[in-house]
Amino acid sequence: MSHSHELVIKSSMSRPPPPPPPPPPTTNKDQQRQNPSLQEINIKLIQSGEKERLKELLRERLLECGWIDEMKALCRAFTRKKGRNNVTVDDLVHVISPKGRSSIPDSVKAELLQRIRAFLASTAD
């Protein structure tokens, strides 16, 4: 009987500890105003028209740095390789998106982030 008791102890010792409990939900209204959710930020950007201005800025910067031409070339090469009639838009999105996201210049990302932060600062109550 002690042998089976030892097995129980050994197996329970090898289990990882349980995850910590989740933090309690935030109820402090001031803290919620200081840390708006992504959804709240998106709504502010849309309502103000800033989202469209940011999208236009992004298009300009990606065109200037050659990123758009590079993505077009990747799409053309993939289409040639697979055959024009064998490629769907979903295929292109699936194959090209990871490369596209990873190749956006850091300077473009930084500029957009700075613009979003400035916008949020200007709309803070």
C-alpha cells in the first residue's frame, strides 16, 4: 500500500503549478480613460477621420520606399510559378501577407505610431 502512495506523491510533484488567477477586472473609470482599448482607439480614429489620413500616409510611405512594387513583383512571380488560372486572391494573401508585414520599414511603422500617439494625446480629456 505504501508503494501506491509513493506513486501518487511522485506524480503530483511532477505536475506544473497551476497558473496564477487572472487579475480582477478594472472598475476604476479614471484608469479606463487613461488606457483606452484598441476598439475605443479605433472608434476615435474613425470618427475623427484620422484613420483615413493615416491610411493615406501609409500608402504614400509604402509607395515611396518601393514596398508596393516589391509586393506586386512577389504576386506576379507566385502567379507565374503556379499558373495564372491556378491562383486565387486568397492564395496570394496567404503566401504574400507574412512577407509583406515583415518587410514594412521600421521608419514607416515608427512614423505611424508617433502620429497615433500624437492623435491620442490631442484627444485625451
